[in-house]
Amino acid sequence: MFMSTGSYSQSHIVKGVVTATSHTMLTSEKPDDFDRFDDLFEETKQKLFQKAAAMDGDGVIDVSFNTEVVRMNVAPKFLVVHGFGTVITMINE
């Protein structure tokens, strides 16, 4: 299984689009702990791989990630990473 932020130039079949979201809550002790985004990216990537494997895909291309810091009215802040990409399978020629 592979992942790429670009397209794939060899022959392949598009299986569909996958999406995944990961989040974590920031604590009041460390309200600016944005290094936690790193773990969220990895968690989101693994979720994309799992969904691609469930579709019998060989890889995920054109992967894109969005990040967001969400503030709730009475709750702490949340870090959110949303990822999406196109699942493909290779054509054996």
C-alpha cells in the first residue's frame, strides 16, 4: 500500500474516494500544544490505508489534508485533521 499527494501516471483503476478524520482535545494546561497535530496526521493516514485496503486498493493518490482548531463555547479547543484521497488498484499488463 502506498500514498501520494500527487497523481499516478501508470495504468490503474479508480476504486473510489476515502475520507478519514482524527481529533484530540487540548488541555487547559497546554492550550497551544500544536505538536499534537503530528500524531493526528499519522492516525488519519492509517485510517485512510485501512479504508483503502477494505476496498482492495493498492494505494491512495491525490491525498489532501485539512487542519482545524475548533473552539467550543464552553469546552476546550480541539485539533482536527481531515484527510481524503482516491483509492486505486494497479493494472497488471
